[in-house]
Amino acid sequence: MYAYHNSQSPDYRQPFGAVPVGTELRLWLDVIDPVPGQKCFVRHWQNGKGILLVPMHCDAWGGRARFSVTIQVPDEPGLLWYSFVLEGFDGRTFYGCNADGLG
């Protein structure tokens, strides 16, 4: 299994950059060679709400699975951090920002 998300590409995150308050953020994650019954969640943190785990929808299945989710951005300005959790027959895998913090 191989997972990929690029926070700096509109193919994986819309809108790019700072997201206006009260709007929606759409995220995608590609999984190559997904395991049968693969599940994917976005794990995100918002000011005042803490950590939330939201199921992602599988838009395509086969040799490549494409997962998507829409997150409602709060009405108050703040930071929103996210990563992904993949579940399959071999347990949980966590996928997040690369070591240099650049997406």
C-alpha cells in the first residue's frame, strides 16, 4: 500500500492556502494497492474543538483508491491541522506532513 497527498496541489486540497472562515475545505488522498475493505479518515485539529476523526468517502476503487472528505471550517479564525489515518487488515497507518513541514 502506498498513500499520497500533496497539500500544495489543487488535485489534493481546495482551496489552497488560507481558507476563509465559515467555508469548506475539500481534501483528497490517493492509495495505491489498497487493502480489501480499506478505510480512511482525516484526523484534524481545530481551535476550541480539539482532535476530530472524520471518515473519508471512497470515490474510486481498484488498483488505486481515491478518498475524499469535506471539512467545515469554523466561523472564527484559527489554525486547522490535519493528517490521515488508514485502516485495513494490517491495523492502522498514520500519514502526515513530511519531515520538513512543507506539505
